[in-house]
Amino acid sequence: MKKIIVAVILALFFTSSLLPSVSSLKNLKDASNTCSLDDAEYYAVIVGIEEFSGFETPTQEYLDESAIAFYEKLINSPNWKQENILLLLNENATKDKIHEALTVWLADKENESDIVVFYVATHGWKTKLKDRIHGNAYFFTHNSSGFLYDEETKITDKELDSWLDMLDSKHIAIILENCYSGRFFAVRQSGRTLLAAGGKYLFCPCNWSTYLEDTMFGFFFRQALDGVADINNDGWVTVQEAYHYLRLPVIWYSIWYHFPYFYRSEYGIRPLFPQIPFLYDRHIGSIPLIKI
């Protein structure tokens, strides 16, 4: 009887996590309300890291390739100029270079009416309680030497928030493709939209697929940018529209691909949870990404 009760509770918990929240339903309604920014310029900093100076990943994870593919999507869209996009890959994606890209290169170009996109595909994790003063979660840069938090090579949500505060733009889209990206609480500020590929508590992984030869999030995200996510057929794909298109495909694909939800690592048998993207929207209207 106890086993049945536990199974029912787990089933209800997991099912509830798949249902859209009230704010998510509001975002779906607002997703077709693209903000009017006819005179805006579009700027992006795109980061993709699969090679780390301090450790090696055991398999190909397609993180840098995901960033390159997103970069190619932008330069082929008429609302983007190639000179307004900075792509940082692997050895060029150290903490210092990412900081300079946001606070110098980008800050010197954009203004309050411009669209700004910050996209990262890398590894990430949550901070331990003793490090919580630095932030709630962090992502790795190229010069990271391991998974544990260190101030020299990891970027936390609080640190990223302080860098974004140096920008004038009131229209900032933050797209994070790393584990525990949903825990980047500090960046959820007015004028920003956070599209997180991973969760914040239990369903937090961001994974890749050798079958897709891509990251799970990146595959369906770029599929959304092809135009299928354009809910109102206005010729634009917004961040919000992309999210509402990709969320269920990512969830169900990861459920299928991760079965039986355990994997063998050097530390023994570990659980592997499904991947659930989230959207945290503090921007009035939807932020346009791609003009079809």
C-alpha cells in the first residue's frame, strides 16, 4: 500500500511539472504581442563551450555546435547584422572574455531601445549553501578546472546580473543552455526574459542526443526559429513563441531518450532525469528574435 501511495505522489508531482503555470499561460497569450521596435538594432553575444582547459568531457556533447548553429540562424535573418553578433567558442570563451564581451563590446554599442540577446551553451551546476552568497547557480567557462564552484572560472547568476545591469537596453533575452539554468534567479529583472533549458530544483539536466547529433534544447529551439513557432503568423518568431513550441518536444524526447533514467559514470550509477525548459518573463510584450 505504501508503494502505491508513493508511486501516486510521484506521478502527480511529475505530471504537475509538465503543466504550464499561470504565468506560462499568460506568456502564451502574450507571445503573439510582439513589441514594436521598428528602429531597434539587434545585438547578440553567443557563447559555446565544449572544450575545457581543466578537464575533458567523455563524449561529444554538441555544445559549441549548438552555439554555432544559433549564430548561423541569426546572420541569415534580415533583422540581424553580422557585425552586431559576437561568437565566443571554447578557448575564446574564458570568464574574462565573456565579461569583456558584455560590459565593453556590447555596452559600447547598444542603447535602451535595442534588442539584446545573450546565449550560452555550456555546463552548469547549482552552488552549495556555503557559496550561496555568490549566487544560486553558475555556468562553466573554458578555463574551468572542475565542477565545483570557484570565483575565477565560473559565472553565477548574481555576477551575470551585475554585468547585464551595465547595459542600457530594456529588451534583453537571456538564453541559457546549461544544467540548473532555471536557478539563475538574479537575472530575472524588469525588461528581461530568461529562457532556461534546464530546471531549478529536481528536473534540471540539459542533455544531448547522439541520435539527433545535437543538444536536445538546441535542436527544437532552432526548429522553432524556422518559423513553425510563429503563433500569430506575423512573420516573426519571438522568444516566448519559441519557448511554447519547444517545451513539450524537449520534455517528451528526453523522457524517451533517457529511459530507464540511470547512467553509469566514474562515480557509479547516477539518476538521469527528464529535461524541462522554463521561461521567466519580466518583459512587457514579446521579444522578437527572427524575422521569417
